[in-house]
Amino acid sequence: MALRLLCILAHPDDETLGVGGALAMYAEQGVETFLVTATRGEYGWWGPEAEFPGPDELGRVREAELRAAAEVLGVREVEFLDYIDGHVDEADAHTIVGQMAGHIRRLRPDVVVTFPHDGVYGHPDHIAVCQFATAAVIAASHSAPESGDPPHAVRKLYYRASEAEHLRRYEQAFGELVMNIDGQERRTVAWEPWIMTTRLDARPYWERVWRAVQCHRSQLPGYQKLLELKPADHELFWGTQDYYRVFSLVNGGRTQETDLFEGLR
């Protein structure tokens, strides 16, 4: 049976900008890849305020963009949880954890990937998805007769992580990653290299990731600097991905992994 990877994320384009290298690489290797996204990014509008098409229309546009990007990346299935952009942290925990756990029981992934605990730059949706997805991995290992699917124990759980140099390059391209939440400014916090447990070399797949980025056309006004990058810069930008192994049932130790499926092959 083929290995399976499930990414649980918050918005369209998280799959490409966050974990596109991993999705492209593993799909090419024959791993079955799946995506669960909490929202349709209904309020992620980069254009003039007067031209905002409204949340319903933008949500339809961004769903189509995500599905196009997922096809480029080789994702086998995309599911939406139907929450509203910017409000995931208000979701009823029992409901959303149950939804995520239901997808885990149905898809039976070996590895689950989600956001880090700080949401990369403090985004409330990202933080909420991290918390709910982590809880769902645990919940999925218990029976839920109403789901119709047997329990499933995920073998490995990872958080996407970024060290200082990666964040520096990211902000050069996208601008400052900063949010003001509850009157407090939130920014990116780099991970120390020794904390990262896993580094993937996805450089052979950077062109595929870049094609997936370009599928998110409603977001491209915010990505103008990416269009100016040289191929060598793109290779660096999309080619190296760092992760933190939250838990593993099959391996451990402080030697840095080069494969999310180490111990499972």
C-alpha cells in the first residue's frame, strides 16, 4: 500500500507557499497526498477596496485557484471545512476537531503536516488550525461509531518550521509578515536550526511549485517581487523546507531527517 501524506491548513495558497515543495516531491515519488483546508480565504483581497468582489465570490475564485494549484502539485484530493477566513479560532472545538478527525480516519494518512504553534507570524487562523489538527490526530485514534470509519493512528505529525534565513528571503519577496491582533503586534519568529528535526531537499521540484504559485492569480498582486526572482533564487526559495517532528511512532533521536517518512519506508 502506498504511503499517505495529509496536510491540514487554513487558506488557499497555504498548500503552495507553505508545503508546496513537499507535496510536489512526494507526489512524484508515488506517495498519495491529500489536503484539508479550513477556509476559502474569502477576505484575502489584495486589490483596491472598491473592487473587492465580496467574500462569496472571492471564496469561489480562491477555491478554484487552490484546486488548480493542487492539480499541479499532484494532490489527490482537496477538502474544505467551510469555515470563514479570519474566524477559525471561533469554531466550536468539538465540531472542527471531529471534522478533521473524520478525514484522518477516512484517508488513513501515515504522516500529517500542519502549521507550527505560533502560526508562522501569529495568524489566528493558522494557530487555531495547528491546535485543532493536533487534537484531531489524537481524536482519530479513538473510535467514533457515527463516522463509519475505524480508528486510525497517525504514525508521524509535523509542524512546518522556518529558520531566520528562510523568513528573511520570504519577507524580501512578500513584504513584512505582521499582524495587529488584540492591540498587539505579531511578527515572524525564527526557529533555531537545532530545533528543526527535518529538512527536505525539494530543489528538483521548484518549477512545479512556482507554476502552482501562479495558479493563485487573485493573490499575485502581493507577489510582484516573486516575478522578478532569477531561477537560482526560485530554486533556493522553494527548494528547502524545514519541519519539526512533533511525534513519531517509528523513529527518534537528534540526527536531522531528510524525509518525512523516515522509519516508514
